[in-house]
Amino acid sequence: MPVVKVYDMSTIEKVKDTYNETVKLRECSKYNEYSNDSIMLIRTTGIFPEGRIIKPLSEVSFIAKTRSNFIYQAVESEIDYEELKKFETYEMYYRSTVHFTENGLVSSHMYGNFDNQDFIIMDPLSEHLGVSDIRNFAGQDTFIKGNVTLSKKAIIIVKAEKYESIKAAYPEIDDFNVILYYGIPEDVKEKYILENEDKITVFDVNDQRAVVEKVLMDLGYTPELIGSHYIINSPTSEKINTVNETLGEKYGVLANSKHNYSDEYNIDLKNNIFISETFNKLLLAFIIKMHNIDSTIINIDDSIGSITAHKLIELIDIDVIVKDIELFNYTLEKMRNLDMLPISQDLVDNNIPDIYSAYLRLDIEAGKKLS
């Protein structure tokens, strides 16, 4: 399917004008009747929905660097801030739900940065009623348990300059309704923010938010602003809340609630704690095997912590541990790229990989170059 439309959001003025247009539309729409068909689900992500399926993190081999490992925690107060990044390690993450906002793009906040992701996905809420396992209807966080299959009406928005490279990597993108946009050049954004640092500036240069608003308006939806905990109050926001309440009652699930109040969150939290503890054990085992350390002199019980970290530092020096962490991360990157990592659910089910054995198998010579 060819590209449906191309939008130009390449200037600050166009972004501001679009926002002003949405303000007027919300005022004009405040007397309209809202229904299930008045709501569009929106998600921004760096992961392409292959086979039209969005998988939760529990069903993929997702890794990200964190500061939760026992060595980082032990040296955090002892090391210069700039040096601490060297102690971050990759860790898997568990989430059994897929999350969307309604009629607006999620704003970055203290729990996550959602700016400049490659893909913005839009799909009408009505296409998922009775089809997807929706557990909460909420403007800031409608979430679905398990896999989500996108409908034939689904839209994917990407930056125009990235389209050809994305299409080369994911040819099936043309099976979607594709919308391209030209955004504000980064140097223009930076200059504007620098010159207006005492005012609201990031909002003014948010071309992703603006293109979503334009698409919504062209499709007959009224855009909203999405906060980290709720839809920002507007002449039409309560109408969305009312639809959500009705749907929550109909399907016997939460409505206008928050993820951290849900059973899914509590179960996922326990699994994430298990995964974090598992990766501590994997990191410790990796370092022990790298140096053939007698494990009987190291605390390797379930409470791996500061004592264990400082014992390692005494034995092999902190600079050597930095190199070990680099190799640990290098190995996990290689395993991810070669599809050698289990999915998060497998990890919870005790299918736990041996990172050191993988390091030896994969590319020991390349690894040595890091030493």
C-alpha cells in the first residue's frame, strides 16, 4: 500500500499553529456525543510490529542498561558521577501488558522517555473491543494483556527521512497505512530551547505530538493532551473518561485507573524483582568464571549485595571489574542480536542462560580486544 499522506511539521510555527487548532476544536466539540468510535489508541515505540503483532516485554528478549546491579549500588557513593555509567549492566525486563494512550501522544515523564521513537502506531479503540484482552480503559494508559494484533485500519507514522531505511529493514510496513512527516531539524530545536529556556519550550518543538494531532483531526477525532497520570483537563476530556467508564463496566475491568493499581502490575513487579536478582547472580557468576575465583570465598547466596561487591574489588581491583562489566554487556548484546536470549517469560520459568559460556562460544577474540 502506498504512503497515505505526508505532513510538514518542520517549523516551530507549524507546531504551535497545530496546537492552537486543537484548542479551538476541543472547544467546538464540547457539545458532541462521544462513543467508542470517538477514541483512537496511540502508541510510540522503537519496535516494529512484525506480523501486525505488538508483543509485551514478557514475550520478547528485551534488554536495557540499568543501575540496579549489586556492584553499581555498592560503589554509587564512592565513585564520581561521570564514572558510574561504566558500572551499568544490561538486564531483561518483564511486562505482560501493552500500553496505549487515547487521542493524544504520551508525554515523556520521570518513568520513561518516549521522544523520537521510530514508530507512532494508531488504531481505533473500536477495533479491539471484544478482540483484545483490555484490562484498563484510560486516556493516559489503556493497557492490554498479552499480544495485540493491529487491525487493517492501523496507521504507522514515521519520519520521512527514515522511511526508506525502515522499509528496507521491515518491508511489511507497506501493508499498513503509512504516514510520513517532516519534523523540525534538531539544530533548530536546540537553538530555540536555548534561547527560550525560561519558558515552555520542549512543548513548542514537539513535532511528533503535532503530527499526531493533525492526523487525528483529519480522521475526525478531537486530540487531547496526555499527562503522566491522566488526560489533561479540557472541554472534551471528560467525554473520553465517560466512555471509558461505560466500557469498564461492560467488560468488567478497570476504567480511568492507573497501571500500578492493577493486578497485572503487582504480578509483573514480582517477576521483575526475580529477574533483577537473577541478573545479579549471572553477573557475579560471569566475574567469578572470568578469573577462576574460588566461589567459597565470595557470598553467592540470595542476598548478593555490597559485601559481595567489595570482596570482589579487594580480590581483582575495580578497574578489572569495569572491564568485566564491559564484556558482560558485550556478550548480552551479541546474544540479543543472534536471538540467543530467552524471552522474559522463559527466564521467569527458570530457563536461565549461562552468560560466560555464551561469551566463550560467541567471539572470545573480539571480547579480548576489550580487555
